[in-house]
Amino acid sequence: MFLRIILLIAAFYFLAIFQSAFLVHFGIFGFIANLILLTVVLINLFIRDSYFGLFSAVIGGFFWDVFSSQFLGFHVILLLLVAVFIQLILKKYVRSSVIQL
């Protein structure tokens, strides 16, 4: 579990650097790909551990805040709301599968 958390922190750190330093120059129709948001959504959709999904939202939001011009905490709250919304929808409307990741 400890290694999983360290890998998650490192992955979000590199995604934040890649997004803020490289992807800003490659906008398509004025839109820039948000890899941190995409990663948090995919983690919450495919990994059934709800604490890990919320932790990924906090870590992703923290690194997104550090590398953006918004005030600190804005993206943490935004990603936490997205993660909670996804987990509530999955608990209420989706059956759990036999195979748990």
C-alpha cells in the first residue's frame, strides 16, 4: 500500500509538470488536455477502493493547485467533489463485479 501511494504521488507530480510545461503549447481549438482530471476520474471509475480514490483526488488537486494560478485548495475541493460524485453514482447505480482491483 505504501508503494502504491508513493507511485501515485510521483505520477501526479510528473503529470502536473508535463501538463503545465508542455501541454500548454498544444491547445486544440483553445482547449488544453487536463491529464490530472482524467487520471482522477479513471482511478475512481476503475479502482473500487474508495479511500484510494479520495486520496488520489486530494493529491491530484494539490499538485494542480501548486502548478496553477488559482488559490491553494480550489482544485482539491473540485476533484474531491468529482471523486465523491463518481463513487456515489457507482454505489447507487452500478453492480459490483466479482473481480475487484
